Amino acid sequence: MKYIIIALVLCLTGCAGTVPVTMSFPQVPEELKTACPDLKTIPEGTTKLSEVVTVVTENYGQYQECKIKIDAWTQWYNSQKKIFESIK
Amino acid sequence: MFTWLIEHTLLLLPTWFWFVIAGAGAVLYFFSGFIQAIPFAQARLAGLSVKYIGLALLLGGVYLTGGAGVTALWKAEVREMQDKVTAAENKSKETNTVIQTEYRDKVKTVKEVQIVLQERIVKEAEKMDAECKVDAEAISILNQAAGGKK
């Protein structure tokens, strides 16, 4: 009789199965997918300071844009990670 | 095949059905003793058969009752998880929109500043070029720095 009781308790566990629930990989804004361009160079042979300043200023601008992009990536990663961890 | 059979036949049956099966098994098992007590050789054999059939029904019924319970728990958990995933996906899209808007605004500001600076350079170019002549070596150094190569 005790074996029957043990068998009944074991049987109560039934047959369990796993149903996968998957979350689609979060999409990144399209603008962030483009690579940062190379810095511009000054035309060889120029002696004009204004041309140098023009190129240097453009490069500074390019750096600023790239910095914004990297900051956006960091923000995107941190926020998506937080969202992903919230569903565990 | 076995999983398909479980999912499409056994687990579709209501939980009470398995209770009934288990109950019937228990009743058969209980009454098998009375059948065996009848003083005939055939009755003893029949009683033994009923006992094992009852036992099999009892164990099977209890097993599938447990299975139905576990399935119900899993289904509830899956539903809850699915809701969480949907909410997370929506939140993810909203976050993307915020990041995209912030990015566009900041880049727009940088481009506006660039336009202002280029206008200033054009305006001051004559003065700058008159007062300073850039050496070719300086250009070479700046270009090498921009290229980041040895």
C-alpha cells in the first residue's frame, strides 16, 4: 500500500513541458547604423590659414556628430538592457 | 510523435476527466478485494485482473491529473511572459523613438553651428590669410593627425 502512495505522489508531478517565449531583438535607429566618416585632410600646398581653419572646423563638427552617435549607442544599449532585464 | 499525442489528445481533455478515471481506478482496486474473496477459482483470477486494472487506472488518472495541473500552470506562466514581452517590445520602440529624436536634434544643432562657423571663416578669411602664412610642414602634420597613420 505504501508503494502505491509513493507512486501516486510521484505521478502527481505529471508531465511538464517547456514553451519558449522569445523576444525579438530590438531594432536600432537607422541613423546609428552608419559608420563615422574619416576626418578631412587639408589640400597639399596650401598656405592659407583660412583653408586650414575651414577643414579643422569641419573635422571638429564631424567629431561632435560622431560623439553624439556614440552617446546615442550607449544610451540605446543601457535602456534596452534595462528593458530586457525587467522581463526576467 | 509522443509529444504531439500528449498535446493534441490527452491534454485537451478536461482535468475532471482524469479525476473520474483515477476515482474509477480507486473503486475498482477497492472492490477487487471483495471479488477475490468469493470462493471460486475464476473469481480469484477475475479479482486479481480487476485489481491490476484498477491500479493502472488509478496511477494513470493521478498522473494525468498532475499533468493537467502542470500544463495549466505553464500556460498561465507563458501568458504572463508573453504579456511582459509585448510590453517590453513596445517600451523598446518608444525608447528608440526618444533616442532617435534626441540624436536628430543634437546633430541639427552641430550642423547649425558649423554653418555659423563657416560663415565667420569666410568673413574673416582675408584678415587671417593676410596676417598668417601656414608652413607646408604644419599642413603635413595636421593631415597625418587626421589620417591617424604612421
